[in-house]
Amino acid sequence: MSAANLAGRDEALRALCVPFEHGAITLPDDGRVLFLGARAGSDLARWATPGWCCVQTFKPFADALRHAGLGVGTPDADARYGCVLLLPARQRDEARMMLARAAIHAAADGVIVASAANHAGARSLQADMEALLGPVEVISKHKCRVMLAKPETRATNASLRDQWLAFDALRENATGLLSRPGLFAWDHVDAASALLAECMPASLAGRAADLGAGTGFLSVALIRQCVGIRAVDLYEADARALPAARANLAAACSKLGRDVECAVHWHDVTTGIEGGYDVIISNPPFHQGHADLPELGRAFIASAAGGLRKGGVLWMVANRHLPYEATLRVHFAQVRTVAERDGFKVIKARR
């Protein structure tokens, strides 16, 4: 599953390039640009250089940036840039945190440029930029808004900046686990994952993997409920979830007094996983933005099949309307729907 398949036509990225195309701003002479929420695309190719610092925590997008020859990492705390580009997260508190980071890393004579689709929070982004940075210049293009905070009008609200930076801190949510804004179901119990946890039998044992693990809700449930589980590998594409997952697993094992070997991997499950697992559990993603993308779930199923030993079992949950059964029957000898509730279905499949 390529990043291009996930992103589709990236109109926000396309719109982000418009100020450069029209000469409204120019790239700094030293070539130093910070790109927060960076994504690769043909619209960016004529502007981007290997000297850019691209920040991207979603593994498929980070891999696409590297494939395009761009460096992916994090800026030094004291680094300042003549141009800071921003494609904000959809969740507002995470987007505000990203704006605060843009304000920190923009040089005094630098410009901050942000872009969002009209249907994906452009109006809110503009309001937040104006609250944090003062008046912004707005360009409407490709059903998006591009907002420019220029040095001559920018006046950062330091108190608001620090408040928004704190949105990135880990905090305990309704599940009792650590999480942070922007992660999947970050502040509540996800109904689908809760149903799968309820259905997983206590008899599960051996080496386990959790695909699309997030902050580790299902892995923690597995450790709590199944005393025969001796090792758990978590695979998650969002790097922002990994510190929380590690802490949640360590806390669960410590509280139970169990010695379970746990490992957390920043990984795109659709590219496959290692083999030899006795058990795989998964609440696979099924959409990107507003659109259903069942190909993601099908790719997770194929990876699960490749990762299980013969006789190994997959326990997964999905929206009831998603037609995964045909794919499951291609890869597994036995497929059974164990439960259906609240629009979700739990499926057990044995290799």
C-alpha cells in the first residue's frame, strides 16, 4: 500500500506550493526549510531540496519522502528557518501543537506557510494562526486555504504557544493508558477495540503480534487476560504512539508481575511483518480522511497471514459492512465471525 494510494490527490500540498509559483514568497537563499507534517508529491518536486528538514511521523509518508530524496527527522531545539511549511494534522489540538512548533522554529525574518483543505479544517486553522501569530495573508486555491504569516506582521502570543506545545505531552485517558491528542481514539475507549478485547479467549498463548497497535490497548488486554502469552510485538505506523505504547506495556507487565517480552516497532504493516507468530490481533485502519479504504484492511490481513506460523490464529475486528471475508478465505483455512455488535464484527481466522 503506497503513500500515493493512501493520500490520493494531495490538494493541500498542491495549494501549499501556490505562493512560490506566484512569487508571493521566495525560498531562503541558504536553502534551509522546515516542513512540518511533510508529504512527498509531484507538486513539491520542483521546490524541495535535500537540505530541507522534513518532519513526518506516519511511516508510509516518511518512506515516500525518503524515496523522493528528502531527509526525514526533527529539527534541533535551537534551529531557526527562513521558511517553515506546515500541513497540519486533522485533530485540532495536534494541529495547534504543530503551529506552536512552527512559531518556535521560524527565524525572526522568516515566513510561516500553512495549507489545509476547506473540508478539513481550513477555517479553524486560519483562526488558530491568527490567534497565535497575528494577521495572516490568505490565498484560496484548489479548494484549500493557504495562510502566510509574514515577519512584518507576525507577533507570536508566547503564552498561547506554550499552552499549545503542551498538547503533545502524554496523558492518561479514559482507558487508564497513556496517550496524546491526534492518536487514534486518543481520549476514549474505542468501541471496536473494546469488543475485540472482550472476545479474545484466555487460552491464547505463545508469541503474539498486534498490528496497527496504537498506544497498545489490545496488547495490554492480551497480557492481562492471557497468561500463556510470553512475548508481544507491537507494529504501529504513527511514531507519536510509540512512547505511549512502551510505557503502557511496561506498566501492565509491572502491575501484573509478569515477565512478557515486549517490543514496539515503527512499521508500515502493509509491507509485511516477520513470521512465526502464534497469535496476531488487530483492529486495522479502514479509512484515510473521510473516505473508506478497505484495501488497508486487506493488506493487514495478508501481512497477518504471512506472519503466522501454520496453525496460528488471527483475531481481528472490523466495521460490519467491510467485505473482508473473501480476502480472509484466500489466506486462511478456517474463518469464523465470533461476534457482531454496535456495527462491528470480530473474526477469528486460523492459518
